[in-house]
Amino acid sequence: MITALSQKTTKKIAARGSILQPLLIIFWITWLFFFLTAKDPTDWWIENILVFLFFGWLFTMRKKIKFTDGAMVCILLFLTLHIYGARMAYTHNELGEYLKNRFHLWRNPYDRIVHFSFGFLLLYPFNELLSKKFSGQRNFGLLLSNMAILCLATIFELIEWGVAACTDKATGETYVATQGDLWDSQKDIFVAIVGALLFTLIFSILREKRATISDTK
């Protein structure tokens, strides 16, 4: 029986590796393509500092922190949206330009999409980490995850301000991507927490339905 369980566990680990490895390869191939076709190399490297820091942290903590496939998919999807925005600089992103022209918007909305995705996609990995630390207190884990999204969204806006202050005017305006919006930072933080709250709502509803189905069996 122990041998059977060991074999089952090995198969699960192997299956997990077979899923994540291709995803990571696809991500870095995509990263290389966007790097080679980047419009503003300076902005590209500034935007990607956090990407390298994240993967460095993930590699360092790989033995302590093991995300599930679902959490890693959310992380890689968000990072892909981010590097796609950095390719043409968020202000000139092609998808954002299409949406701007299609819906007659006054600004390129792609940075708002990514900030919303930050909250919506990364709440799941945060909740996965915090739920392990606070097992038996699922709602508390969700609350802390939302607070983490709010804090990090605010910190990122402070980083943008710092970069803009330390670089030349053109690079700063490209990186911050305010596009003339006086309240751009506040709106970015707002859409991030809206994304997090929306995911929390969907996640909570699905969890309750799953619990109800389990109780009826």
C-alpha cells in the first residue's frame, strides 16, 4: 500500500512538472520575442525589473513555497499581460489602442486592464499561500489576500513615482503612463482592488457550491 501511494505521489509530481515546464518555456520564448520587438528598450528593462525579482524570489523560495498549477497559471498569465504591455510601452499598447478607437475612449486603457488583472489573477496565489498559514480560517486568508493586493498596488504606484523622479522626463512619463490623468495612481489602485474583490466573490460562490454538493452526497 505504501508503495502504491508513493507511486501515485510520484506520478502527480511528474504530471505537475510536465504542465509547468512547457508553460515556463512558452513564457520565456514570449518574453524574448517581446524583448526583441520592444519599442523603448529603456522602458522595457525598467518594466522587467520586477519580473526578474519575482522569479529570483520564486527560485530562492522554491523549497518552502510550492504553488499549485492553477496558481502558477494565474501568475504567468498576469506576467504575460505585463510584458505585452511593456513591449510597446503601456501608453502605446496595440490592444489598448484598438479599444480606445473602438469605444471612443480618451486614453489607452491597457494599463488599467493590467492593474485590474493584478488584483483578479494574483489574489488566488496569495490566498493559496495565506490559507496554508491560517488553515481553518479560510475567510481570514481571503481578507489578508485582499489587503496584500491593496498594499502591493499602492507600493507599485510609489515605485512608479520613484522611477519617474530618478529618470528623464520622457522615460518617466512613458513608464508611469498617466496619459494626462491627474488621478491615474488612485484609479490604478482602485481597479486592482476591484479585481481582487471580484475574484473573491466568484471564489467564495464556487466554494460554497462545492461545499453544498459535498454535504448532499
